[in-house]
Amino acid sequence: MFYWSLAMEYMKNYAKTKLTYRADFWVELLSDLLFQGVNLIFILIVFQHTPALGGWSEAEVVFVYGYFMVPAGIFGAFFNIWNFSDRYIVKGEFDRVLTRPAYNLYQVLLENLDPPSLFGSLVGLIIMVLGWGNLGLAFNVMDILMMIIFTIGSVLIYAGLFTALTAISFYSDAPTGILPLMYNISNYGRYPVNIYNKMIRFMLTWLLPFAFVGVIPASYFLSTDHEGLSKLALLTPVMGIVVFGIGIGIWNVGVKKYRGAGS
């Protein structure tokens, strides 16, 4: 109850801030939706020059992209810690966090909430629903349950990987350069993994499992099983728990090594 009430207070403060600067809220929301729209247009342009991509049809790739947007939006809303190094390490704000009784990472996440990112998840769901009809897929209640389970698993994969990378701030003076690179790599998960060579495919599946935040779990709902990916999709929640556990472990070790901002 303590952590729940704490989250509610942070949400109230966020709402008060955005009501004061309403234009910023709408500009942020619009820019995020435009960014996602450009990515979707890119996919559509690609299929103007080819009927299939690695054996995947246009409707299937668009469906995968719709799924990809759902966990990506949730992750962006609740794990918005891109500026952690500059704000909390360089400027010394992490010292303030450590003086409070709540878990430090929880506090950092609440201080950087970005609810407008959830609109990206909503758009992704709309794309999936439209794609569901275009592909003529059968629907049952179990699909809703699996969608929830897969989404949670995908969000945990995102959270674990980027928490681990953010924790590099505790070990290095200049760690932020790797985060944009990793974000760009994560975007590969929205495309069929079989279009990449074996080394990249292995990396995206097992080392940096971004394929589990897009194409692999999305393939579960498709009528065509591309190279057994629909069966592999069942590992999504397992991968999420493992990766998130590793990320939290690296974070906790980093916090123990933290010695303060100094003078």
C-alpha cells in the first residue's frame, strides 16, 4: 500500500504539472505519434517495391509493428530513464533519492513518468485490430490472455535491458552513449528476424532478445507459422523474467558501488 500510494502521489504531481503546461503535453504526444507514423509509412513504402519480406506479407509485417508499439509504449511511459546519468549522477540527485525509504529505482521511475507514450500503445492496438481483420484471423478469448502475458514479458525485457545499461552510470563517467545505440538495435525487433544473417538473428533472439518484444510474440497470433516462431513465442514471459532479474541485479550491485556525488 505504501508503494501504491506513493505512485498515486507522483501521478497527481505529474497531472498538475501538465495542466500548467498543456501545450508541452500535446506537442510531446503529437511528436511521438508522428515518429511512429513515419516508421509505419517506411514499412508501407518498402512493400511498394516487393510483395513479401523474408516470406512475410505486408499485412503480417504491419501487424507485427502494431504489436511492437504496445510494449514499447508501456516501457516508454514507465521506464523513461534516458537522462539518468546526467540528472542523477552528474548533478548528484541520486544522493537525494538514497535518503528516502522507498526503493531507489522505483523512485527514479516515478520521477520520470511519461504517460503520453501510452498513446503509442493504443495506436498499436488499433493497428493490430485492423490487421486482424485484414488477415482474416480467428479470434478467441485466449488470445486476449496471451496478448496480456506476452506484453508483460516484452515490457520486462525492455525494462531489464535498459535498466542494466542505465546502471553502467555507476561504473563509468560517460555511459550515456550506448543507450541511443541500444534503442536503435531494439527497433530491429519489429521486423521478421529471418531477413537478417544468422549472427544478427542469434543476437536479437538470445543475447539482446529484442525479437521477443516484437516479431516473435506477434507471430503467435498469425495463421502462418514462420520457421516455428509461434512456438518460440511461448518463451516471451520466461525471457522477460530472466532479463528483468538480471537488469535489477546489475542495478543493485551498481547502487552498492555508488559513493555519492562528492564535492
